[in-house]
Amino acid sequence: MAEILVLGAGLNGLVTAMLLARDGHSVTILERDEAPPGNDAENVWLEWQRPGVNQFRQLHFMLPRWRTLMQRELPAVLDQLIAFGGSRLNVFDQLPATVTGGRRDGDERFETVTARRPVLEAAAATVAQRTPAVSIRRGVKVTGLLTGPAIIAAAPHVTGVVIDGGAVLRADLVVDATGRRSPVGAMIESSGGRRPHEEREDSGFVYYARHFRSTDGSRPTVLGPLLQHFDSLSVLTLPADNNTWGVGFTTSARDKQLRGLRDASAWQAALKLYPTAAQWGEADPITDVQVISGIEDRYHRYVVDGEPVVTGLVAIGDAWACTNPSLGRGASIGMLHACVLRDLLRDVGPDQPEKLVRRFDEITESTVTPLYRMTLAFDRHRLNEIAADVAGETYQTSDASWAMTKALYAAAPQDPDVLRAYVSVASMLCTPPEALAAPGMVAKVLTLGANAPQYPTPGPDRAELLATIATPR
């Protein structure tokens, strides 16, 4: 079994370490942020500082696909999350029976367990700390890569890392789980290799979000999808832990007229315009308006022109690829990616470094990259649609898949079968082609959704939204 270093003690790094340790590997996690999480959910939320994670207190929600994988692989994390106050929920228990057609066999697949990001990470860290063969070292900054004799010409072979102060830590394999700000590409270049192939662009979205706490222990009535689309923006309503939840507006970073949503009173007034979401703001706010922008879509590939740029090192999760987080897919994709690495190491060990990096690239490209591409395509269409809203135009595209996506969204509240197809896609339990493959599904979606209004859920037009935000308070 191998000695493995995992860089980064975020959710994906912790999960990867636990999966590998359960397979018999000895795993050390290196985390540059110093503070440990503690074991009290409210103190974790109020006091735990993670300056290395800019979205640490932003909106988070765990999809049913993540819950399914965790239940199969690391159920102790779900148990700990519930012990910390995490919410176990199923959208088909939340929506009215007139919409869902009542609970059906198989609807248990839509169950999830979710919480605010600090609570999620604290639960995973608590379990990792008591996992045999996992060691977490916090306050350790990796400054470079330790390399040995090259296996492939012009590709550094990583044998460990250099940490702050010049000490070295050796390993059979280094796993980069440092997230969307990963410095490892530059470290490979500094070690004499080529940078990984990178695709990089501003996602173009900005988030205006608040967290709330129930005054009586109840949760708002669910009247629509957790992610709802309207003229000029989308609204997120996300249950969390300990009688809390998050609400956010997602819109274009270029839309200067909506920057008034930074103001809490304008934000609250705007939320009241949306009948299917307004009730989520009728509670005690526990944050001011939190704004995050400048989020980049980034994708890396460590085999370029058929040749690895490095051996002895792989990247997973957001360190490999990341997108706009409004669809909530990052943790699920990261968990899938960690399972890919775990499974591969059962067949190809670090003592076969070239084969390992090539096979990891091949499997990533065939099983994980398509999920990234689908997410990126959705984001681009939605951003272009918002730009058309701002210009007072109707978004036009020749991409038939976007028309089907819109039709599926519009048809979902009108038919229980279509609703389950839509939620399966939103939950990352299947792809759109898989959901539409059910007999008669395409015909239902087109009949119910093809001629629906662009935004079928009731909400204000842009003029009313802008007037509300601009009204002095």
C-alpha cells in the first residue's frame, strides 16, 4: 500500500483521504489554514475561519447524488452531519401531493442530507480525524514539489512536497485537492515541466445571498424548485442545518442595475416580488447580504498532446475542474472523482506512475469530464439568456438541447412523471438524455413545455424589479 499526501482539507480532500485510507493506504492531509473546525455546529459557523476558501460562508446544498455516494462509501460522514444538525430531506415530501402525484416507490433516491458549508466540512473532518491511517496537518503551506528522476522526458516525477521553512515530505503519490485556486500548475512549471492544459473563463455570474434562521423551528413551505429562473436572475432557496437556510439571487456580473441587491432592505423587497420564494425571507436573518463574484470556470488536463505533463501527482475535484456553483454539483463531481481515483489505485499502483496518470486521465475524461461540460453548457446558455433579458430581447439559440432543457423545466410542475425526470437531472442522478429516454417522456415534455412562457413561474418583469430595488428606504 502507498504513502499518499493529499493537499487540501476541504470536503473533497477529506473524502479522498478517507476513501484511500479505507483501502489500506497511509494518507496525510496538508492544509494551509491553521484553525481546526471544533465540534459545535454554531461555533463552527460563527468562529471557524477558512481564509483559503472564499465561498466558505456562501450558499451550499448537497445533491441526492452526493448523498447516495456517501451512503454507499462513507456513511459515518452522513451520521456525523446529522449529529451536527444537518437536515435530512426529500423534495417529494416537501412539494404538494397535487404536484408530485403522491409518494412513489423509488422516490427515496431523491433523499439528501445537507447543511451550511462550515458544518459540512466540520462533519467530514471529525470523521477523518478518527479514521485509521489518516493524519491531518493544519497550518502547513506547500511551497513546491519534490521531484526525483523523470519517468517521462520533460515531465517531472513528483516524489513529495516542499513545505514552508524548506522541510520536505515524501510520498508515493500526491493528490491535489486544493480547490479552484490550486497553485499546483505553477509548481509543475517551476519543476521544469509544462503547465497542465487549462481552459479558463469568468463564469459571469454574481451571487447576492443571505442566511436565515427559523423563529419557531419550522421550515418555509416549498412551492417550487430549489433553483428557480426568472427574468434577469435566478433565485436559490436552500435548506440547511439547525433550522437555518440560505436564499440567493444569481445574476450577471455585468448587470450594474442589479447591484442594488447589495443593500439588505432592497434585497428583502426584491425577494417579496417572487411568490414561490418570498416565504424564505420571512425569518430572522443571520447574515447581511453576502456578495461573491469573479468565479471562474476552470478545467485542467494533465495529459497534453498525448503525453503526461507530470507523474506522481493527480488532481481531483475543483483543483481539476470547477464551474459556477449555482447548480450545486461540485461536491458530487468531487466525490465521483475521488471514487475514480480509489478504484484505479486498486489496479494500478503508484509504482506504475506513467500508467497511473494516463489511466486516471482516460477515466476522468470518459466519466467525469462530461458532467463538467454539461454544466458549463447550461451556464453559458443561462448567462446569454440573462443578457438578452437585460437588453429587452428574447434569447435565441440553435442548440436544440437548450430548448429541451427549457421545456423540461416548464413541464415539470404539470406532470408527476416529468417532475421526476426533471428532479433526477437536477439531482445529478442521471443525465438529460437518460431522463428523456423513458417511453413517452419526450412527447410529454414537448406537449407540456415546448410552448410555455419563457419564465413559467410567476415573478416580476425587469422594470418592476428595477423599480423595487431603486426605491429609497
